[in-house]
Amino acid sequence: MRIGVLGTGNMADALGTQWARAGHELLIGGRSRPKAAALAARIGHGARAGSLREAAGFGEVTLLAVAYEGVEAVLEAAGAAEGTLGGRALIDCTNAIVPGRFTLATDGGPGMAERIAARAVGARVVKGFCHCADAVWRMTPPVFADGPLGVPLCGDDEGALEAVRTLVRDMGCVPLDGGGLERARLLESTVAFLLGFWFGGVEPRAALPPLAVQGPA
């Protein structure tokens, strides 16, 4: 699969490295060409560097992996309003979370995934990979005592979802159907809530009973 990556930070590094190892072809796009080139070299496996616009138009799938404050500027530089991402599965792994408060910076309006969908003309947005830090995505694979890590995905386009499910499985994880894109804001809120526990040194799984007890009959 051809994957364009918008961003040169930790999430772009972690996810891009895993996908390149799995045999996917990557083009890293950044606002800084030297940083994009450095990341492509670090990832290896044939990864190449280019501009944000080049990365946007590169593949069947595009990963948007930048700080939420930079999303608008990156999409603008990538030509998203002009349709450069049209028809492509656009993975949104961003978290618009207020540091220290663990609340959403998007409170009172659409979630980040919906805002991105509104700015990226024709893109098939899938929210995913937003619930774990880059250290988790660097694990090979992310498997714990109770099994492989589940990755919630929210999106409206089945073709885009299936492409992202493939990328989830390629990392040794399990895709979880989170519903349509309108539910992405619930995932974003859940991540903010969980971060409050994690940063407080509390294991949030302690609040979740087993499926056999809580699930429907």
C-alpha cells in the first residue's frame, strides 16, 4: 500500500516505521524538508521525503500526524481545500487535549475528525491510533497479558475503514469498529478522560468489568 505521511513527529515516526517494516511504501511530507528527509532515512525500508502537498497526493492512504494546533496550517499547505486528499483514506490520529486539564480544546464544537473532514475536500476520514502514545505503537507487536491491543476506528466509508483495518492488523493489533465519524468525538473524549487516569498513576482498566459480566445476553 502507498501511504503519504503528513508530519515528522513521534507519531509519524512510530506508525510510519511499523508500516514500512510491513512492506508498505511511504512518502514523508513535512513543513521542513530536512526534517522529512531525516525521518525518511530513520524509517528506512525505501521511505522517501517530499513536501506536504506531495505526501497528500501520494497514496491510497494518508496519515495526518501533527499537533492539533498545527492541523489547519498543515492541511492548507497540503492543498486539502483544493482536493489533494480527495478519494484517499485520511487517518486522523490527532488529540486536541488541553494539557494538565485533560479536556478537549474543541469543546462546544465539532470534534477534530469532523473539522478535518470539513477542511479536506473529498477525503475519507478515519479516526484511529489516537488512544496510545507513540511508545506503544513502537512495540513489536503491542501485545499485553490479555492479548493484542485493540484499535478503535471511526469512519463513514467502508473502503477507507478496511484499508486502515489492514494497517492495524499489520502492526499485530486488532481493529475495533467504533461506528461512524460522528462518534469520533466520543473517542476523542474517551482518550482525554483516560489520560487523566494515566497521568495520575491510576490503571483505568480497573473501572471496566469483563465483557462476560457487562455485555448483552
